[in-house]
Amino acid sequence: MPQPTSKLTRLAVRTGQSLLVAGLFSVFAGCKLISTRPPTPELEQVVATPTVSSTLPGKNAIRVSQYVFYCDFDLKQDSPLFVELGELREQVYRELQLPPANNVIQVFLFEDFERYRDFMKARYPELPGRRAFFIAQPHRAGGAEELLVYTYWGPHLQQDRRHELTHALLHSVLKEVPLWLDEGLAEYFELPPNQRGVNRMHLEELRKGPMQPDLSRLERLTDVAEMKQPEYRESWAWVHLMLRSNPSARKVLIQYLHALRQTPGPGPLSPKLNEVYPEMNLTLTSHVQHIPIPSASVATSSAAGR
């Protein structure tokens, strides 16, 4: 696997509760995309002192749908974990009307945070402490990219794996995914289907206002240092508007995704959406105020047992 270099190609980071500082990062030579889970103070504090083995899990390999899971603990193939992830694949491809891909997505599932932390620190020392990473990198033998997800068994596993695997599923069928759209879709699909794409935390923050949405500005962002918490919330809101408001808006997104299957640079999406909603910003603001908040009883942390 390539060693980290100081060259920044493209780093897409899932920020959650905090933001990232561009100077902290370097990525891999030839690496196309890295997406990470939310930064938390406790992870930042402990990640600097690895003490456990830094080897990849690999005693058990379980193939489920498009994924191959590697782990060192007992995990049954009929686990709810795998059932749900098979359903996620179908949900993403069905809702976005994308053809299913056969690219293998490798998921390295560490048994605990300490082993995960020490592996990431040893293999990717310049990356920050995060709960999970998605990495797309050129295959050593050429051909399709390697799609890799690193995470560990913990209380956020359900949400983390859905988010990172959404990235992997998108990159298995599209030539490129704009930064804002990549994260907006991952935020949308990271929660269970009965949430209908509603990210409760984003919704509550957006309703505090005042909202000043600007999709064309989001489309110009290419550096993750420019993507702070407000940009992640707004990206999610635009995706929810297109998928949940009316068929014409959904069609704009679907057609744009199909264009991304053919070329990495089909141009901005906003002009097409503006044809559907001439007052896009006002429409988004109104949409956010009228989204039903899902029941708080729906769990967002991992409830799937081994």
C-alpha cells in the first residue's frame, strides 16, 4: 500500500461535530479520496500514543453482497449487521437509479478502538483520529480502484459503516463525485431507511437559522478545508430537497449522477435545479422548515449484534 506523502490530491472528510484543519493532513500518492468519520476530542488525545499491534484484521473473511469483511472475531454471516448492509446497497442503487456494480468493497473491521487506532497511526501516521475511513486508491496491478473501509466495533458502528459504505458504493459506479454531493449523499444514507434521509441533528441546527444557502458556492469547493459543519449541513439539505420534494427535482439529481457515470466533469448541477426551483434558496429554506422530524426512538447507533 502506498506510503503517505505531503501531496494533497483530494480529501473528503465527514466532520460530524467538529471541523478539520487543512494543515493536519497529507494523503497517499495516487489516492483519489479519503473520507473520515466525525472528529472527537477524545480520539485526538489518544491517537498519538499507539500501544497495540498495528496489523490488519484477517482471520475471518466474510463475503456479503458487494462487500468482503475482514475481522479477527467471530461474526456470523447471517448477522443483522450484514443483512442491513446488503439492504443499504440496494437502497442506494435503487433510490439513485444507478446500476449495481460488482467492484469488491473491502471492509476491515477491527475488534476494538485500540487496534483500529494503532493500525491507522502506523499505516497512515499523518491522518487525524477518526472513527472510520473510506479510501479509494489505484489498484496495484492496474484496473479498477481499490475501495477500502477501515472501522472498528463500537457504539457508532451502524452510522459509521453506512456513511463510509455509501461513499464506496458511489465511487464503485461513478467516475467522480463532487465533494459537496459525495458528503451530502453519505449524510442522507447514513441513517436507517425508516428515517427517510432525515438527519435530525442537521435539521435542528438548520432550523435555528438564519439560513443562507448557496449551492453554486458549494459546487466550487474542492478542498475539504473549506467544508466546515455548515457546509455539511447544507449539502445534506440540498440532497434531501432533491430526493424528497418533487419528481422534477429528483430527476435533476438522477440525470446528474448518470452524467457522472460518463465523465468526471459534467459541470455544475445548480443551473438544472434552478429550472425546477427559480427561487432555489427560498425553496430550500422552506423545505427545511417543513421536513417532519423522525421519532427520537429510532436508534442511530449500532444495534446489530455479532
